[in-house]
Amino acid sequence: MKLADLGEQGVIELFKREFETLECASVLKSIGDDCAVIRLDGGDCLVVSIDTILQKTHIPREMTPEQIGIYAVNVVLSDIAAMGAEPLGLVFSTALPQDMNRDFAGSIAKGMAQAAAKHGTSIVGGDTQKAEEIAITGTAFGRVKEENLLLRSGAGVGDLICTTGEIGSAAAGFYCLTNKIDGYHGFIKRALEPRARLREGKILSKFASSCMDISDGLALSVHEIATQSGVGARIFEEKIPINHRLNEVARLTGVSLREMTLYKGGDFELLFTVAPDRFESVRTDMEKIGSPAAAIGEITEKNIRLVDEKGCETELAMRGWQAFS
């Protein structure tokens, strides 16, 4: 059997079976969440995440070198945000072609440094290596009180399912690039310059029962939280927050709103669950930083369902971005 047959989750399970024997008492969470979590003294936790971006997979031709750096930093910091943590620093392994222009490489580094600084953190070390194509692997470290730690596994029946921001905008941006459609700079910027929701994550650490980032797609993330929490979910399609121009891109590309919002991914927003009586507090605090929050569904006892605008209820397909697929 090849890795393509296993899919991303199968590959993770393959490694997880071997790594579980190495866990120790200080490890609060290992494989299976946005970050690994290690207990520290004084009630603090160290959260650690790692992500790789590859030239053929993540870097379209239209992406500037600065945007490559911005993307690399925000991808890995998004996982720190999902844990409700504050970033402590980052290290990067950067593999670049030998014949790359010096200024191009310098601009990648500039984008990385500026992106880290915008989030109040910095790049503290790393490694460089030659390669046939660009490959950048980032590791981010964060800190959070154990009592405020957000995991994927805390959702309870009756909780609201919510998101930050607008969903589908990054997918629309990539479709505009692919189809050479002009006039949608905002969507394209969302695709090429994502922003990790660190401030939002810190707010959610006070209220949410579970959380994860939705860069791999909203539907896949709903399934992940429901599975890890041992519950079901019901998503109301018409409540998913979208930009008012998303319908235009859907018409121009022939790609449905459902495909862009639920399955394509690329949005570095947060999916979270919260008790109904705490949602208004979340929304109020989010409004103070100019970041909207929307309730799009509810946690149920079993089954993961999608309700369309006509009230028709069907199974929510477990589909999204997966490596090895």
C-alpha cells in the first residue's frame, strides 16, 4: 500500500503508533491537535507546532518573495492561535535553490521577519540548505496557562459551533488567480497573505470549549472537533459568514459557494465551540478588536449533518485539503 492510499490521516496514524511509546508524564497532548503540549512549572504549558510549505504545493507563481515569507510565518502561528497561546518565538529550516537570486532570498527573509514582528514575536534561529525547489519548515513555540488551553476535544452537546472572520475568501482568491480574473484584490490578498488569528485565540481561551484552525477546510474541521470530542454536529449553511462578493466569484468560475466555503480551505480562521450563554461575551470581545464571530451550528449527540437554506438536512461530507491525497 502506498501513502497515497493511506491519505494524510492514515500516514499520521502510522507514525503515531510508534511515537506513543515515547510519551512521558510532562506531555499533556501529543499527536492529534494543532500543537503538541508540554506541561511546565507554575501552571504554564509550552505549545509547539511545525508546518512546511513547498513550492509546487503552496507557492503560486503570483506570490511575491515577501508573501512567501509572510505565508510561512502565519501558517505555523495559526496553530499557536488555535491553542489560545501567546507566541514565544520561531525557528525555520529554509531550503532554497542554489541559483536563486540573492535579492529574492533576502525578500523572503524580510517577509518572514515582518510577519513575526506584526504578531509580537521573532525568528530566533534555524537552518539553511540547498534544494531543487523552495521548501520552508517553521516551528513555533507558544505559552498558555493550562486552565486556558484550547484543544479540539472539549466540545459538549448543546454548544454552539462558531467561526471567526469570513469563510471562503481565500479559496475565491486562488480561483481568481487560476482563472486570471481581475477586480478581486481583497480575495487574492487573503489567499497569499493569511493572518494567524492570535488575538482571537487569546479571547477564545477565556470562553471556548474547543478550537482549531480551519486552513484545511471548514467541513474537515467540523468533523475533527466532533470526532475528537465524541459528539455530533449540525451546520446551518446559510449562517456561514461570507464576503458579499463571493457570489460573484462563484458565478464567474462556476465553483459553488458550498465548495468554496466548506471544502476548499485556505482560510486561516478559527473554528470553535462555546456554551450558548457565553457566545455574546465572545462576540463583544471580538468586536473590540474588529474581528467578527458567527454561530454557524450546534453540537449534537451524534451524526454530522449539513442543513441547507431550504432546511434540507444531509450528511456533511468529510472532505477538504489533505496531504498525500
